[in-house]
Amino acid sequence: KMLYNEHGFSNLAETHIDAICTQIRLGKENFTLSMPESYALCERGKLRFVRELPAAAEFCLPIRIGETVTLPIGMSLTLSDEPTAGAVPLCRDALCGSLTVRSRRAGDTITVFGKTHKIKRMIADKKCTEAQKAKLFFLCADDTILYTNLPATADRAFCRAGDGPCIFITIKETL
């Protein structure tokens, strides 16, 4: 909190401190978390707070059901109990543990239709442009990818509206 205040910010809550501590306890030396007025940016184990993320920075933002998170890639994401137009249903039971929305990482995989797929291969198969790759995000429970806007929903999180308890993910462009 002192480091946050030294960077000229003043609205850090206990939940934000907990989110930073969780990343540190997990042994992560590189992470980005959304904070009030800023981002917590940890690179090679050095923590600092910045108003804006560097253009190519990785991001990892905590999200909870009922919350909207603004991503640094020009999108906002909402997890809600209520369906909205264009929302994607996800199995409520899959959304347990620490929920985050993050950028792509080397070696990312997702299990769809009983088969594990490499994200890198999926991107190549879909012939994604650089602009499309820059807009990718991944909704994760702990370190397991549940949904990506490639689009793909992991088997674990797949749910049809009306089949059971669902949470709905709504994506909007912010830029």
C-alpha cells in the first residue's frame, strides 16, 4: 500500500492487496492486475504501479460474477446471472477458484470436444490477423482456460442456456 501511495495513487482496497499477494504467493514474477486509477505491473519480480499499460504488456485481471472488467485491449467483459443479447452461457460450476481474464501465454491449451487444442494452432487454423491476435483474451479459473474469444468454450464450461445453472459472459468493444 505504501508503494501504491508513493506512485501518487490513493484508493487501494484490501481486495486489491489480496490479489497482488495471491500472485506473489503463486510464485509469479510477471503479472498485471487492474487497480483503482492504475495497474499493478510486476516484471521480473519488481512491482510498480502505472496509469496505463505499455502497448504490448501482458494482462491478468481478476473478475467476479456480477462484475464488469475493462480490458486494456479495448473491450469490457461482464459475468452475469442474467442473459443479455449476444451473451455466451458458461456452466456456473466451472467458474470456481480464482477467476481471471488474461492475455495469451506461450503453451496455452483448451479442451474442446474431448480433445486438447493448442491455442497457437487454433490461431493459425483460423488465420487470425495481427489485429485479431491483439484482441484475444482468455477467461480462466485458476490456470485453466474456460473461454476464449477465438471463440471457443472449454468442455468443462460448456452450457446451453436452460440446461442448468449458467453464468453469461457479455463482451463489448470499448474503443
